[in-house]
Amino acid sequence: MEKLILTSQNFKDRKIQAKGSLDLFQKIKSIASLEHVFIEADFPEDTVILNWEEYVLPQHYAAPFQPLLSPKMYEYKFQYFAGFQKNNLKLRCASDNESGFCERFTAKVNNEPVFLSQDSSSCLCNVSWLLDFLINAQKLNVDMLRNEKLIWQKSAYAYELVLESKAFNKKISEIQVFSFQNNFEYVSWQHIVNMI
């Protein structure tokens, strides 16, 4: 099942379809007034750029396991993976820091973990959901079928960019966290699916 998770390690040998970048803080600030965007911490004065690569998701990919492997992420025909840079310096993997991982995927049933996969070698994060949210935030604001929100917050040891989604039947919730640690020297990504 690990080979079916939508992490950068499972796409590293696939053809890149396109590349691009955006100013992360500038984009979040531009949508901050929307009702499903929550700004709970100040933004650093630094510029943080998200540099993305686009890949095609194979059509047959993981269909039987999608409820456990993220229905949200599997909505996207194209998958986007990105690295981050602060003031033209590339952010390092959080595995070099105390958290010990770069990418982590967790599947839970009734809040009990049933599957965990993590990688410590990649400095790329799956940003498919994040890019969709940032680019289509105005449409999301009036789309009653998408119960999602974006949160910018600060924890005890990191700034965090959090995406949350809950299915209307309330049986599946998903959370994605981008953690920027040690004054934006390190980044990690985790995605949690919980089935109830």
C-alpha cells in the first residue's frame, strides 16, 4: 500500500509535465478575508516561494484503497510536488531537524492509526490540495459542497499551514500540515486521513 500513497517518492521517476512558482505569503494574504481562511499568526517579513512540478496521476492508481489513502488527494488528475525557498535559500528537510521526517502519511479508523508511512529523504511536499485551495479560493468560498478551510498558525516550535476537509456524511476527515521550523530553515509535510 505504501507504493500507492501520493508522496513525492512515488512520483520521482515519472515525467514532469510543467513547472511553476508562487509567493506563498502573498497568495495567502490575498485570500485572508474569505470566510474559510483563518489567519491566527503574523507572517514573517521573509519571502517564501513555493516551486512546484506537475505530474500526471495514472488512471488505475489505487482505486480500491482511496478511502484510506485520501479521497481528497485522489480528486486531482494532476499531482503537484513542491520545494520551498526563503529569500532564495532552499528550505531543508525537517528530517535534518528534530521532527525526523519530511513526508508523513497516516490513515486512521475511529482515530486509531492503521497505517503510517514516512520518508526522510525528500524535500518535496505534495501541494496539489494547497495549490487548488490558493488558486480557487474565491470559488471555494461559495461552493457548498466543499467543506474545507485553510489555517495559518504558530505552534510551540513552528509556523504551520493547515488544510482541513470533512465529508458531508462526516465519515471521512482529512488534515494536511506544512510545518516550517527553526525560522523557516526546515519544512515537513504530513497528511492524515481519519475514517469514522
